[in-house]
Amino acid sequence: MTDSLFSLISSLNYSLSSDERIISLNEIEKIMNEDEQAIRLCYRKDMMNMEYNDKLRFFKQDSKEVKEARKNFYEAKKEFESYEIVKKYLKSYKEVRELLDEINEVLFSDFNVNLCPKK
């Protein structure tokens, strides 16, 4: 039993590591992580997100401070996600996520019958 399970897991691992979607995602991620502009845009987005969360701790949701921080975060996130290599990464990530969701459904559907409703 243990050997056959190990064999099946090894086979799945090999299939995943040789899947063109996962290979592509890894290649795009490497390029994105070496792109200085992508790094700057990501940093700015993260800083605006932290600022927004900080404002939410101290001000009401409809305050001028929170609205401005939300707008700044939205703009930084939009600029980051509009950058070409990031767009490619997000598209590739979505494809891999769908693949992994399918695998999850096949492997674990019998175990999560009534645990979480489908969205």
C-alpha cells in the first residue's frame, strides 16, 4: 500500500513538474522577480496596502484619510497588475491555479462533501 501510494505521488509530482503551464509559470516568475520595474511597482503596491491598513485601524471607513489611502492602494495595484510581465504572470498563475483546483477536486472530493459549499 505504502509503495503504491508513493509511486502514485511520484507520478503526480513528475506530471506536474513537466506540465507546460507550471514550467511557464516558473519561467515567467523568474523573469518578473528579476525585473527592476516590476519589483518597484510591487514594493509601491505593498507600501500603499500597508498604509491603507494602517489608516483603517485609526480612522472610520468613510473618512477622508481612509478614502485617500484606498485610492492610492487601488492605483498602485492597478499599475502593478498592468505591467506587462505581471499580466503574463497573473494569466499563467490563473491557469496553474485552475489545474490545481481540478486535481484537488479529483483527489479530495469524497472527503469534503459537506464541509464547504461550492462558490
